Amino acid sequence: MIKKSKLNELLYFINNISALLLALSTFLILQAYQFVFLSIFIVTSFYLPWIKGKVEAKILSIMGISFYLLGSLFFDPLLLISAFLAVIIKLWVELGFAESEDDSPEERSSVDNFEALKYLFASLVSFINPFILIQSFWGLLGNFIAIIRYKGNVPSVNNFEQEVDYQLPFSQEWQVFKGGVTKKHSHSWDDFTQRYAYDFIITSEKDLSYEDEGRELQDYYCYQKPMLSPAEGEVVKVKDGMTEFKNLRRVFLLNFLTTDIRGNHVIIKHAPKEYSLLAHLVPGSIMVEEGDKVAKGEKIARCGNSGYSSEPHLHFQVQDSPNFYFAVSLPIKFSQLKINGEFNKQSYIRGQYQVENN
């Protein structure tokens, strides 16, 4: 008998595959199977709120599946409404705008409804970007390969032992905006490539990441801050030259036309199966080249807003290979750090923590 958690993972994987195949079918590829892909996508999308424990989205899922059944039997236009609701639910759940039954009030999203709608719309438009489609395909394939590589037992806090002592990849105090080593705190738990990834920002006493209205890149406290190597290593990948998204909080909240979701980034090898990734960097700010040896704490770039980014921040993770799409992220402890002002010799971190190197 398949355990519920494994069944949920399988359904989520099928949902992602069907979404990708449905998108490809709109470009006259596999068009003969479009209705099949649409049906699978709709049904599995309406199950997502029940997997994720989201509250309001469950009502939409009941409405959507009703429209799907009625549309299949009697009235075709209802299928379009059902498909639209399926897309909204998928984005709503995955982007975290629906509250979770397990979340405490202070951990729930503070994004207002208008900003949430802009974010959802930008995400929806992203599906027409062939670069994002291709990267989504590689990511899904990477997840499938990861299951095979690790025989279903991907790295976790229970079975992974890191070889390297890592420090935080920045100076002064930052906030862990998203990320953690548990399903509750990870913002991408079902994506093995980014399961243990972190998004870091700097916040004010009012818990805002920007001053004034946040319309300019320079308004963000973390923008242009130096990014540091988290440990000694060798630079194995550098990508630079991608422009930054400057249309903040006006029309869209995401650069849906980006050609690389990571933007400008650096990958550093620290051990045979431990590589750090620092992403969304300012174009032209990267100070290292492939093959360079770097020391722990060495400046390598500046924090920016390139790639598939909603605002200036640092995307950071440690993974088991240099290939982002086929790597598996690793749960690591950081050493010699302060968490919410208290010293920790070594510790995991999670969303909403204020952290800094000691």
C-alpha cells in the first residue's frame, strides 16, 4: 500500500508533468493529446489544496471540479472556467498566498490582495516564456532522476552529514525571508533541486525590506550589499550580464521574460558533493571567474534582482553537484552565527529568523 505522503508526492509530480505537456501542446506539439493533459492537470490541481493544507483554495477546488464534471458532460465552456480555476489554484498554493491551517498568524503572508493578484498574473504569463518552460522541463526531469539516484531517500536532516563548515554568505544582520529544512518552512519542498534553498533579505524595524515605496532597486536595503563565499572552494560556474528587473510594485512583481530563473549567479565547489549557489546578483558585480580559488568570507559579487526575482534578495543553497537542474539541494548547518541575537556554534536556520555571522 502506498503511504499518503508518497501518494501526494506522486500526484504533485504528475501535476507538474501535465502542466508542462499542456503548455507544449499549445505550440502544436502533442496537440492530439491536449484534452488528456488538460484533464490530468485540472484534476490533480484541484487536489493540491488538500495536499498543502490550504484553507480558502479548497472552496475553489470544489467549485472547479464541479465545473469540470458539468463541462465534460453537458456544457463545454465550463471546461475553460475549470481550467482557469485550476491554474489559479496551482499558483495560489505554490506561491503561498493561501493561508495554511498549520501556520500561525505571524507566519502567514503579509502580501495584500492586489499585490498577490499581480504576482499571480505575472506567474501565469511566465508560462508563455519558452526559456522558463524549458527550465521547468529540466527541473522536472531532475526531480525524477533524483528519486532514482537516491532510491526515493533524498537527503534530509536525518541522513545527510555535511563535510564543510559554512558561514552565512553576507555580513551584518539579514532576515531569512523564506526557507528551512522542514516541510513547514521550506518554500519549495516538492522541488528536490531547491528543497533546502533560502531567500535572504534585509529588513527594517518595521519588518519592511525597502524604504519609501519600494519602486526603485535602490530602495531595498539588501541591494548592492556584498555577497561572500560561505566557505573555501573553487568557482566552477559564473553567469553574468543579465539585466535586472526594475518594474517593482508597479505592474508586475516578477520578471516573466527572463531567460534564466537564477539570473546572474555563481556556483562554488567546496567538497566533492557540496556546491553552493548564489543567485540574482547585480550584473557586472561578479568579482570571480571560473577556476578561481576563493577563501571563506571572500567578496564575490553584490546582491541584486536579476532572473526570476520579485525583489532584490539573495537566493542561496548548497547542492550535491554543479548542475542546478539535476542537483539535489542539501540541508546544511551554518557555523558561528547569531540567530535573533543569540550565539549558536552551529545551527539550521529557517524563515523569519534574523541571522548574522558572529
